[in-house]
Amino acid sequence: MDHHPEDAMTTGTLPTMRPSMRFHRWLNNDTYAAIALAAATIAALVWANIGHSYQSFWDVHLGFILGGADFELSIYHWVDEGVMALFFFMVGLDVRRDLTLGELRSRRRAILPVAAALGGLVLPAVLFLAIAGGSEHAAAWGTVISTDTAFAVGMLAVVAPRNAPRLRSFLLALAVIDDIAALTVIAVFYTSNLNLIALLLAGIGLLGVWGLERLNVWRVGPYLLLAIYTWGCFYVSGVHATLAGVLIGLLMPVYPPRRKDLQFASQIFDQFRQAPQPDMAQRAREAVTFSVPMNQRLSTAIAPYVNYLVVPLFALANAGVVLSGSTLAAAFASTLTWGIIAGLVVGKTLGIAGASMVVLKLSPGSRLPGLDGPRLAGVGALSGMGFTISLLVVGMAIDDPMAADQARVGVIAASMLALALSWAIFRVSRRLMPLPRPAGEKLERPVDPEDDHIRGREDAPVTLVVYSPIGYDYRRRTAVALRQTRNAMGDSVRIVFRHHAVEGAEITGALALEAAAEQGRFWEMHDALIAERNALDTDCVRSIAERIGLDVERFETRISHQEDWERVENDNLDMENAETEEKTLIYLNGTRVDGPLHSMELVARVRAAL
């Protein structure tokens, strides 16, 4: 399960899940999206090998002429340069969000996926050029540098071990960097015959989008009009028009939900509850919509359309290859085909795994549970499913239809081989180097004095690591037991606190602790929260911050920006690794404490450890 900051707004759960909610969850399932893409690919192959309607359909021209600009394109090009702009728009949204709120915001957390992505970019291109560089199609090296996020993430859920949830976060961060690199390559190496006036007009369109964002415009309409205008300018300029999508996506505002917006929405909803009239319903709907930043709102809205319409339609238009004996013979005798296969399958696997292992060797702090050599190699192999952007680059880099078919055979074959290789790596590593079982029995992430919150002497012979939310159970029971244990055992024991926050009040408490830690007051905030009798909310933690002498404005800004969510989520992933239904876990010198967690039991265990 992925925990998101937005969950902080959740105050309860529905007793039953409505059919519409189940359908929405189905639409956002990574594996189903990958299956839809695979089905479209198979449909394209079948269609292309039955009669001659496949090519004739995609060659039909549609469009219009506007002034001196000719927008009359074949259906194939409308898909590649028009419809796919929506896919790249979602890529831009993902990149902006990951750089602002996600894994790539922290330099420490970003170093591993950044290094892995660079290895997965350079080595595949080198291998491709070593095999196909002497041919007339050497310019197609861009086909081997990108990862199809939809395919890779969907298949990761099928082939990866269940007790390594960080693999998904790692793959997503790696894919974001891959996408940035691939789009840069498209813009720099696959653009010719520039129309500088049209490019300048496109820049004005982007400035307009930026201006709307600065003016806090929250309705979609103005952005949509400027997006269509900017796309048209990019198309006329000679730059691949899909780049308009990613650039506009990068400009969409993204930030954690702001307290003032949430309070306003709550006030309007209370008024609607008092007077449930249509006009108040409209105002409540608008207030809730306004409280969610444009980036997150659009990501949620368009993801199903991109996953189940845009990307499958692209596959249907691009994956159709006549698989006759002569076509396959020509493909597998071509250095172009083998260059693509070697780059995507061998280059991605070795490049990502090799660069990752170098980082883990030089920077042990980057090592996290589940991210070891075999598992990283499995992700590297899965990243060889380049499919979407690989096929897009084939269409831009290769004019010869026969050579383009050979390249497509290489891309499709590489994606199948990459999936098979990833499955084999995960399967073998599960037998030869299994992850700790039973999950959660041992503390997977060692205590780090520079990062962890420690109470007591750092060199104490006994360490109690507690994972818990700041909820009723912890405040009334576990925290009391820990305090009494430390009082009884003195400096022979140290307490390390880590988070397990998944619900609204729990997340509020966790973020308040980290915001206080930034001012050197973690344990003061911790003790004040323990003593608090009321429910934890923003007003409560603000009052505590004032009472213990924090810089309240700095404290609240840090919470509202959720700058420490990544830290909290990292602890949550440890608990997810543990595969337990318990809210609180305690480890004594690295071994989980099972049974009662009262002070007498803990004191007895500490004495036994001594």
C-alpha cells in the first residue's frame, strides 16, 4: 500500500466500498494498465498480419489548414504528435511532482536512482552504437535509453518480491530521470528545420501558462486553451509537438494541501450541511477543487485516459509489424535489431545494476531494505521494457519502412526478453539470497545516529527501536512502558523512535515531530504530544509549539509544505516490509519483541540482554 500526504485529510472509512470506488481503484491499478498496453500490442500485431487494412487505415489523412500552417496529418501522425502529447503532459506532471514532493527532492535519497538512471542511459547507448553504429541507422540510438513506466511498474507488481516495497519507489524515481533524458534527446537530436518564429510564439504560450499559475488560476479552461495554442506552435516550429505536453506539465503548480485552503473548504462544506441548496453544493465543490493543486488534480483526472486510451492507442498505431518469415529473417539478421535488443536488455540490466552497486559501495547510507544487488538487477532488467518512447523514437529516427519494422521487432522482442530476464533474476535471487523471513523479525535498517531520533547515550549497550504512530495506544501505553523501562535501566538503554503514520491525526503528529526536530526539539515535542489529552490536529500542535518555545511560523510552514513526509514515508515502508497488522513494533537490539509490551516485560528483556 502506498501512503500519500493527502491521506491526512481522511477522517474515517466507508463501511463498504461503492461500485464506483471499486471501478476507480481498478482504473488506477498499475498491472491492469500494463495488461491493457499488452493487449493493444497483440491486437496491432494480429491486425497487421490480416489483410492490408492496417497500413491503409493509419495512412488516412485528416485535418485542416490554418493560415500558412498545415495541420492535415495522417491518423498515425495525429496519434504520435497529437494524442501522445497527453501522455507526455502526464510525464511532465510526474516529473514536477517528484522533484517538488517526491524521492528526487532529497539529495540523499536521489543519489541512488539518479546514478542508476545514468548507468541505464549510457551503457545501452554504447552497446547499441558498438553493434549498429556502423550502419546507416546509427541515429536510432535513442530507442534504447528510455523505460516504459506503465509496462515496467505494472509488471513489477507481478514479478518482484512482495516484501520489498521500496523497489516500486526506486523504479518510479529512475523512470522519471529516464523520461527527462529521453525528452532531452528527442528535443536535441531528433529536431530539424526549426521555425524560430513559431518557436518564439510557443515560448509566449508557455509564459502564458506560467502566468496563469502565478495568478493562482485554478480552473482548467484557460490552461487548456493555452495548451492547444502552444501545441500548435510547437508543431509548426518543427520540434516534436509532444514536447509541448511535457513542458506544460512541468509548469503545473504542485504543493502540499495548504491549511488555509482546507479550512476554507471545511467552512463552505459546513454551510452546505446547514443549508443543502444547489448553489451551496456548487460552492462546496469549487472550494474542495480549489484546495487540491492543479498538478495533483490533473494527474488523478487524466491517468485512466492515458493508461487505457492514449498509450494503448499509440501501441495499436505503432506496434503493427508483418511477422512473415522473410520479415523476421531480415530483422534478426540486422545489426539494428540486435543493437536495440542488446541495448535494452543487456545495457539496461548491467548499467542500472552496476551504477547502483557503486553507489551502495561508496555511500552505505543509500542502502535501504530490499534495495540490494539482486533486486536492483531485477529492476534494471525490467527497465529494458522501453516500448512506448522506443517506438516513438523509431518513428522519428528511421525513414525506411523496412528498417523501421526491424527496429520495432527489436523493441517488442527486447520488452519480452527484459520481462523474462527480470522474472528469472527475482526468482533466482529469492532462492539464493532471500530477503529476511519471516518478514519483520529482524530490524532491517540499522540505527543511524546522524538520522535517527535517539534518547539516551549513543553507546548504550541495549537499543530499543520503536515504530509507532502518535496515537492513543502509544500515548497511553507504549510511551509509558518505554519511559518506565528507561527509568529502571538508566544509561544502559537508549530509545530510538521511528514513525508509523497512515491516518490523519497520526500524520499530523509525525510531521509535527519532524518539524520540531528541525529546530532541535524532537523529544520536547514528543513528550508534549504524549501528555496531550485532546485529539491531535493543526491547532493542537501549534499550541504545543508555542508552549515549548518553537519558531511557530517556521514550524507551521514546514508542516504545511510537508517537507518531512519523505522521512515519515521511509519509516512507513519499514513497517510495510514487516508485513504485520500491528500499529506498534519494538525491536530490542535488532530482534522484534513479541508478546506484551508493558514495562515489566521490557525491563526483564533488557536485563536478559545485558
